Amino acid sequence: QVQLVESGGGLVQSGGSLRLSCAASGSIKRVNAMGWYRQAPGKQRELVGIITSGATTTYADSVKGRFTISRDNPKNTVNLQMNSLKPEDTAVYYCNAVIETVAFRPRNYWGQGTQVTVSS
């Protein structure tokens, strides 16, 4: 059993910052890519950014230069530092990780989501 637990969402004014964190726990053998997705009301879930186990990052164009993903491999955590937030960043943010467990080959796992609201 694997769990991804997110923290750090909330309400912030436009131009402000928030930091999201996500910790993976369970019968983990190896954590491969980790990342963040978001879903705004009435819209499809979209990629925010991904970081590989080797720390290579990929970002959506809409967040480049404002958001930074980092990870702590020994702790199986991934963070999302969000700066210069805009109202259009308002969404539920989901942590995602590709994890190999003792029992299963690598598969996708999702966190429960954390709300980020940016007021204008």
C-alpha cells in the first residue's frame, strides 16, 4: 500500500507565494518520477511539472519561471515552490508519483489533492 500525502495549500493574494509538499509512504522499493498536476473548476487536469529521480525537471509553459519543483529522494518527498501566483493558478493541486513497490511493478499513484486559491 502506498500513500501520497500533500500539504501546504491555501489562500494567497495575487503576486504571493505558496509551497506545496508531498510525502510518499508505504512498501516502497523505488520512486521514479514525481510531479504535480492541477485541476481548475470545469477544466481538465493538467501537468504543472515533473522531476525525475535524477532531478531533471519539466514545466508547463504557464508556470515556467514562477514555479520550482524539488525532491528529497531519501525522504520520498516532492515540493512545489510557487511564486508570483496569479488568479489563474487557482486549482486543486495533485501530487503524482511513479512508484515501484515490493509487490508491484512501477505504477502511478495520486495524492488526495490540496486547494490553492489566488485572489486578485
